[in-house]
Amino acid sequence: MTCEKKQRFYDRLKSSVVVENLGLQKDKLPKTPQEISEQLTEINKVIMSQKQNSIYGYCLIGRNLAALGLKGKELINSAHQYLPATHYGRSQIYFLMNLYELAMKYNKLSRVSIGIGELKTKFKLVRELMQENDRDWILA
């Protein structure tokens, strides 16, 4: 990717930050695996119904999946109990966990309105841009 294209993408990413709420009843991490799993279903329903600023919701899904503490096939099977397998394949599940981890460090990332597909496709670049411009991506 040329420097010019990289800069244009960065500018678009930065200008897409919004501060609107996703509309969840509760977004705190529940305490039990059952509550975590039930919240996954709720977050997915909100994301699918709003289609807007859903990156925050995807970060919450990544957080909940990571909090289950499962790995490999157990993680995938558990995720598919509460999330549709057609939307959340293996790579998407791991991507969401990585997205959440990056958004924990650069919290404005969870507020971008760029589509999840584009973020996933350009995730390596997004990570690089966050590291190069970290002050722009951390809420005070």
C-alpha cells in the first residue's frame, strides 16, 4: 500500500470515530460463563438490528469470548451456541478477540464507524497505524 493510500485510509478511519451508544441494557462484563454467553446473544441482536457503529458491539463480543477462557474447538463450539455460525466462523471469532485486545489499548478504535469487514481485511494496517499514532487513539 502506498503512503498516500495509507494516509487516506488513516484519515478516513480517524474521521469515522463517533461517540454514540450501542443501546445495550448492560455492557459490563458479567461474572459467570452462562451470563457471559447470554450477553453474547444480546450484543449480536443489537448489532444485527442497528447496523450502525457496531464496532463497539463487536469489541464486546471479543471481550466476552476471551473471558470464557476457552481455546480451540471448545471456544468455537461455545461461541456457536450463542452466535450464528454463518456470521462467526473461526477466523472471525479470533479476529474479534484480537480487535478487543487492540481496542483496550487504543480505546477510540471501538468507536469507529468503518465496517467490520474492512477492519478485518486491513487489521494489520490498523494495528500499525494505531501504534504510529497512539495519542490520537486514546481517550483522555
